[in-house]
Amino acid sequence: MPVEYDDYAEIDTSQIVALKKKGIWYYYGFQLFKSKHLFHHYFVQDSFDKRFGIFRDDKNKSNIMFKDKSLLPRGFDRISENGILANDTEGYYFIPFNSKNIVVYYQNQ
């Protein structure tokens, strides 16, 4: 049976296939995951890591989406590929593994 889709994304992991249909991205991998966002980085798809991926929102800010579809409380100019460090014009931040808590590392004066 052929799979019908409007678009696809070439991604840097063999764990996920991303297909878009009617404005929604469908991520096939460890489990089916749907989102309106196209992710530019994916975390390991296992049951231990609660994070799904890093994406840019409508305001061009990076954020992390968790597998329960929740997000960090705010977006950043950049989030490192491991999801642990983030920065914006106000400073640098540490994001503990599998957490939505944001810890200020350095704040610009």
C-alpha cells in the first residue's frame, strides 16, 4: 500500500522518518509522533529520554518539545544539539537533562 504525503524532511537520524500531510508533520520511529513543527534536531528515541526534538517556533525561537507534547517555558535564540545549553540576548542557560527547568548560567548586564 503506498504512503500518501505532501512533503518529507531529510533528517540526520536513521531512527525517524518525517512526512507531512495537510500541515501536520508525522514522525515515524520509536512511536508515532505528530506536530505542526518541523524539528531540526532529534533526541535518542528510547523510553528513557523524555525529549523528542528541537524546533524553531513562529517567532524564530528554538524550543524543546517533549514526548508528552509539552515545551520549555520559553524559547531561545539557540539550543545546543544535546539540549543542555541555551542562549539568547539576555544570557546563557543550563537545561538539566529531561527537565523543563531553566537555570541561569550567565546573565548579560
